[in-house]
Amino acid sequence: MTISGTDALDSGALAELDELRLSDVDKALPSAANGLTKTEFLTTRPRLSAFSTPVMVLDETAIAGNLDTMAAWCREHGVDLAPHGKTTMSPVLWDRQIRSGAWGITLANFGQLRVAVRFGARRVQIANSLVDPTALRWLAEQMDANPELEVLMWADSPQTVDAMTAALAGVTVVRPLPVLVELGGAGGRTGARSVAEAVAVAERIGESPALRLAGVSGYEGALAHDASEESLARVRAYLRSMAELHRRLEADGRYPESHDVYVTAGGSAYFDVVAEVLAELAGGRTTVVVRAGAYIIHDDGFYTGITPFARARDEQGRRLTSAMHTWARVVSRPEPGLALLDAGKRDVPFDEGLPTAQAVAGALGAAPRPLVGAEVTAVNDQHAFLRLDPARPEHDLRVGDVVRLGLSHPCTAFDKWRWIPVVGDDSDDPVVVDLIRTFF
């Protein structure tokens, strides 16, 4: 596969997705789609009512708005964006992110990297230590065959660097693989636990014939999980240590000449603090990159509460909007205050908060009414427990009714679906304008 000369992904590879055959064994797809290509099916202008429950649905208007919002924010704050592609594992959405101005795509492991390269990604960051010999040898071959391909990896110890170097022994490495020194923090996840330890990692990278020091990386989200002042202060202190590390490596002349340098941090919760502390490092050959991935879909739960757009008023009045929800059907009313829905752990995310009941309708495509006060209290593999108030007439759900559920955490929503319908309007029974293919 040859990398194209544009920043976008390979249009030919993406076009192949349009010609994949759909099957009625794919969850939620209607029988009418069986045997058709994606293009053929969409030509019939199917409506949401043709699908079965449970079904996760994406909103095209919200996706487009979120892309524009984040792109504008990054331009104004002087940082680049390499959104974490593991959120969606959708090359089609990755392509839209890059076309909206993203520097590249961030991924987490070898399997995800192979998907990105297969679809023509030119710039990828692996926010992890890649030490598998098969993966490293494959990557060296790919970077040899594709001069425009750049894949940044992380290392947080001399032992990690030694494992990478040993895996590439005997392999012709035409271009030394770029590696970022990962700085962590006490009680966090991976990462060297001090600036001094991180400098030792950089020294070891400089000694490796197969690797090249390319910058500094870190993940502040491992050190905080809310937007309290205490958490934000902890994040700032950590990011200042990252800046100190970068300046020390730069002053010591450890970055190879004639190569770009990257300083990268910033998940979907604290990218504003990353820009506040690290953006001043950008300039010359240094690029500051944030990695927020959830923004393109956002949610009605965890990220709604912690996103910088919620805690700091945007001067332009911009915000992110949840682009996902799930419709589930009432399959049982065993008690006056309880309804069982046909969506469970296999269908909806539950790790960062349970789904929230938003509306109810007599059928998919029928006009919904608000469902205020009903609460999902638990999920089993294939069922959700929806608690109701028997005294409220609007809670008189019937078997066969469908409930719209707001979701929390897109990363663990997308991985439950192979094909996800995208609707293009806000009518009661909207036309499905696209099907997003995931590669989990």
C-alpha cells in the first residue's frame, strides 16, 4: 500500500467500505439490507423505523458541529490535534477528523496501527510502548516502504528502549523509529516517575541505532478524574514537569537536528489545561499536540460533565453535543415500577455511568414524548432495568414501547457495534444517510 500525497486517508481504501456486503446477521441491520452493499442499501433511503432494537444511532449534524468546534478551538489555542482513534475505530471518521485539520491519529496498539496504515494514515502516534518484536519489525518495513509514513511511539524506561532495540536487531532500519519519552506521575499509569528518570530514558534512546528521540509525551488523565480545583491543580503541576523535561532535553541538545519535535498530552477532559501550560512550547520545530478523541461524538454522561467546554465558557458560545444515543425496547413489565429493556452490557456502555432515559415512543419512527424521572439502575448482559414511578401517568410504559437512551463514554459504546446508522435530520423517523463501519 502506498501512502497518498495528501493528509487525508486513502480514498480508494475508504471507497472499498462502501462496497462491503451487509448481512442480516449484523446487529440491528434490517433484513432488507441483506446481500446489498452499503451504497446500494443507502440508495433506498432507509428510515430508522426499518431497523430493529437495540440500535445505536449517530447524528450527522452533531458530528459536523463537533468537528468544527474542536478544529476552531485548536487553531485559537496554538495546538495541533491527533485525536485518539480508539474512540471510534472508524477510518471514515478518522478521515473527517484529518480533513478538519487534525495533524494525524493517535492509537493504542499494533492491531489499531495496522488498520490505520491499511487505510492510508500518514501520521500516527501510538500512545503506548510498542515492544512486540513482530509489531516493531512490521513497522520498520512499513516506514521503509512508505517515506511519508511517520509513527511515533512512547517509552518510559531504559528497559523499554532496550526491548525495542533488541526486537529490531538484525533488521534493516532505513529510518530510525521516532520515540517520545513518556513522563508519568505517582499513582498514575505508565510513564517515568521523575524528570531525572525520563532524561535517562532519552539518553538510552539516543544510544539506540534503531530509534530516534522525537519528543516528550504524557497522559494527565491518569492523575485526575474530575474537574475539581484539586484535580486541575494536580494536572497543571504534572504538565509543568513535562515542560521542564522538554526544555532540559532541548538545552542538552538531545533532540537530533533536522527532525520535528513533539510535546503531547491531553485526553478529552483536560485539553484546555494542556494548552494553558504547554502551548507556549510550540514554535520552531516543536509542535504541541493534544489527543482528545471523544469530542467528535461526545456523550450525555461523563464527558458532558468534565469537558472544558462545560467548565469554562467559550467566548464564541461553542459547545460539544452528544452525537450518539441508543433506542431500546420494553420487553417486560414484571412490576409496577419496573420495565426491562432489550439493551444490556453487550449494547450500551456502562463503565463511566449508566445510560439515561430521555424519551419514549410507541415504535421506532413514532413521535417520542419526554421520559422525565425514569432511571436506568442496572444492566445485565442483554437487559437494562428501568425504574419507573407508578404514580406518574407518563411512566405507564407498555411492552413494545421504545426508549431513547443517552449514553456515557463513546469509547465503550462504539466497540459494541460493527455497523452504526447515521441519521441526517431530527424528524421522528429520520432517513439513514450513512453506516459507520468499526474495526474493533
